Amino acid sequence: PILSLSSGINAEWPLRPGGGSIVCDLNCEKIHYIADNIYCCGAGTAADTEFTTRMVSSKMELLKLRTGREGRVISALRMLKQYLFRYQGYISAALVLGGVDVTGPALYTVYPHGSTDKLPYVTMGSGSLAAMSVFEDRYKLNMEEEEAKALVCDAIKAGIINDLGSGSNVDITVIRKGEVEVFRPYQVVCQKSQRQGDYTFPRGTTVVTNTTEMVPFSALQVTDEEVMEL
């Protein structure tokens, strides 16, 4: 979840990418750097979100060098939505883009098909419904930064606890005018527990009923050979 404040942007995301029913990494970085004043959170396929944000980050740096100005959030949004629309949803990158530029704080969602929304608070991903319920219950205008941190942390925890695809730790990135503060991790929600017993078994526990001896190729002898003409 990401929350827009009058003074900046609070970005927060869970850190558990999975492959089917397997959790691949308990501490994956899902808040991606776009520019010094812009960051992007990704849900969906981790590789797609990683390389899509890298590409846009490179384009934003080239734009900054060409114009001599700090990039705007709307510029990164335009690049993202046009790129994703071109592939009609086959790039599984559901993104939340936030940053602070000359126009103030800006917050957008980018769906895999390229459609976008601009909202004061947004959630994306498999735990987004649980996180959104916390936002809708407790969000208010003109929140203080510490109050906003607590709100987005509770929203993330709701997504982690109520969704098997989200989990482990909570990261926070606070984007202010001319300053970015990263908290990684901000809070560890799901601490891996210790095993209750010893699951190693001594040799000989399983009875071997028969054995098959493997003969190496070097021990084989050719007794008959026929060469076919081409």
C-alpha cells in the first residue's frame, strides 16, 4: 500500500515472491528505484516488475540528462502505461507509482493492461483487499507522517496475515521534497519458527530390498560392429 501526504509519499510493500505454491524468497526488494524523487512498488511476476521498472528508470535518467531537469512522476507514468498497453497484459506487472516533483506529491496505480488511476491511497497485489479495508476504515486528510507510517504498516500486516501470497517483512520508503528515507526492514511480521523435532534419520532406517549395480561405459566391450554407408 502507498499513502499520499501533503508533504510527500509513504510507500510500503510486503516481501514474499512465490512460484506457484513455493515461496522463492522471504526478503525480496519490491520497492523499485525509478529516479531520485520517484519510486515504484510492484506486484505480479517479480521478474516482470523488476525489468520493467529498470527500463523506465533508464529512460527517466536519459530524459533528465536531455532536459537538465528533475523528472516528473507523470513522465514515468506515461512510459509505464504505454509499454504495458503494448503487450496487452502479457507482462504481469501491477505497479504503484509514487513520487514528489515540482507539482507536489503524486500517486498512481498502473494495471498490467496499461490502465491507470490517480488516488490518495492505493493497494495492489493479492493482499490488496485486506489492506484496502484498513485504509478505508482509518484514512483521513492531512495525516502526520508517523501516523501515516502506522496506518500503512497495519494495512500491510492485514494483507500478510490474510493472504498466503504476501508476507514476511514490511519495507517503508518515505519520499519528501529533495529527500528519500528508506526503512528496510521496517517491521518483521512473520518470523520463521524453530523446528520442534529432529527430522534426520540414521543410515539403515529404510530397508533396501534389492540393488542394481551400475556398469561404467568404459567396462563395456564391442563384440559386433556394423557401419552404415551414407
